[in-house]
Amino acid sequence: MVRESRSFTAGRMSSAGSVTLVRLGVLVSGTGTILEALLAEALPVVVVLSDRPCGGLQIAADAGLASELVDRQSFGGYGETFARDEFTGAVVEALKRYDVDLVVMAGFGTVLTQPAHDAYEGRILNTHPALLPAFPGWHAVEDALAAGATVTGCTVHLATVDMDAGPILAQEEVAVRSDDTAATLHERIKEVERRLYPATIRKVIAAGVGPGEDLR
Ligand code: GRF
């Protein structure tokens, strides 16, 4: 699909020789420092979407970007009452409204269900603060410390319906120090993520973004 009316310059040459432009939707739940790094790298972000009020939305506002709050509280909150499929449907609907091509999770705290992967097959990326398949889940940094790991790191991967289990695109190690707390270790991992994630996203864009493509 060629979109010549867009103002973004990231893209690749199609076989016809015209530029295929890519529109990124970034999903956040937290402080948004990874989002900041993506913006600093001038990636073509068209919308920032959050599942809760968070610092990432303020970063979007400060950057003059469109943002969407699809609040989990409106879908049953965080317990067993959470309507995950309905929430996922609302997220996909919002991303479609912004004509998003590539979905970039940057500290997003909700696992999306199959309809998101049907809508964006092979086009949802995530960064995780451990060397997957080691230490999947929400407490990856704490788990690495508790296991006595001397090396951990971060992983950029394609998201699938199974949490932290999709094909790995890039990884980088971070040494654990004997005096590390979860906070100090996570911050050093995030320093790497802020470099590795934008670089990997650029490679994905350069390789071409399309349903079912093998981006490894
Ligand atoms: C990152 O470590 C990411 O891997 C994890 O959440 C963190 C996001 O950090 N899923 P921030 O909110 O962008 O600072």
C-alpha cells in the first residue's frame, strides 16, 4: 500500500519504486522513557495509546502527538472482571482510526488477545527487560535478581498471543552488579532498550512491514 500524501519520511521503496510509508502506534502504560527514545530517534509515531493514565500520555502531549486512553477501568479493571477481548477490540479500533501499520509496545501492561494479532499479524513489536526465553512476565528484573543471574539484558521480539514468547528480533546483554537493586538494574537495562528498540524498529521498517512477513 502506498501512501504518498503522508508527511512521514520513514519507509522503503516498493517494487514500483514509490515510497511505502509506515505509521507507528506506540502502546504505553508507564513512565514512557522508551517512547521518549523512539521520538528522539524521529520514528514516524502517529498515535500513543495507553491502557491507563500514565506518564507516557504526558510525553505524547508534550510532543504534540495524538493520544488515546483506552482505560482498563472502563472494561472491568484489573481483576477477573476484566473484559480482555472487548478491551482488545477497542485498542484495535483506535489504532485503525489512525491508520497504524506497525504497533510498538513500549512498557504496555495489558496482554492483547487474538483479534489484535489477526488485525496486525506479525506487526506488533515488544521490548522486554530480560534475555527471553529467560524471565518472561511482569517481574523480569526482580526474577533475574532473585535467581542470582550474573547476566541479564533485553529482548526485542514480535508479540504473539502468548506473552513474551514471539520470535526474537534482537537481544543485548547487561551485566548484573553485586549491589544492584531491581531499580538500578532495570534502569541500566532500559538504557540499552532506548538504543536497541529504535534501531530494531528501523530495521523492521527497512525490511518491509507486512502481515505474516518473517522479520527476523
Ligand atoms: C521497559 O523496561 C520495557 O521493557 C518494559 O517496561 C519498561 C518500560 O519503561 N516492558 P518506560 O515506561 O518506557 O520507562
